[in-house]
Amino acid sequence: MAINATNDRMSEGFADHRDETRTQVQRLEEVFAALDRPAERREDPVIDALEAERATLKDAIEDDDMLNMAYLTAGMMTERVEMTAYEGLTSMANQLEYSDEIRKPLESNYDEEQSAYRELSAMESAADMKSLWDRLTPS
Ligand SMILES: [Fe+2]
């Protein structure tokens, strides 16, 4: 998800997580290799829908602070979806008593998704969004 937030901390956070995501893909490829299965690229309609929603909001919102808030929310939704996917995969790996070679990469990816979610969530109420909250809060 390419996001050009006007908030520098937010933009850097999205860029950092994009790099983490590349590492996550490598981990998943290692999981497939350990399972002796081909890793195949597939479309994901849920993630595609979230991206479509983000693009719609980008076109509809002119205010930079409001757009940053929309990006925060879109990012948090994406991280929650990803966390849920890894929870399910980890649960299956545990139920099937797969080795750490399978489980650890899934857990590492989950941890990074959770960390990304928490960082976005913290920005929601922190100084990053202060100008928006100041404008929206009656004085
Ligand atoms: Fe993520």
C-alpha cells in the first residue's frame, strides 16, 4: 500500500513497514519451501478492497489532516486483517504440530503486523494528529 501522508512520522512508518513486508514475504517463501510446496502469488480481495477504499478516500478528502487520519485508519484495518490471517495460520501450524521452521516465521510476521498496528494506533491520539483534534474540538 503506497501511502503519501503529509505527516513525516506516518510516512516513515508506512515505508518502514513496507520494507518489513518484503522480509515477511521471504519468510513465507521459506515456509512454503519447508512444506515442499510452491509459493504462488494470489490476489486477495479483502486487501484489494481496503486499497480501493483508501484510494477513494484519497480522492474524496482535501484536508491533509483528515487525509492523514484516513490513512491511519486504513493502515490499522490492513494490519488487523493481516494479524488475523497470521493468527489463523499459526493456529493451524500448532494444531498440525508443525516444526519451528514453519511456526517461527509465521509468529515473526504476526509480531511485526502487531507492532505496526500499535504504532499506527499510538499516532491516532498522539501529537501526530494534534492539529486535527485541535481544529475539531470546540474551545
Ligand atoms: Fe502489515
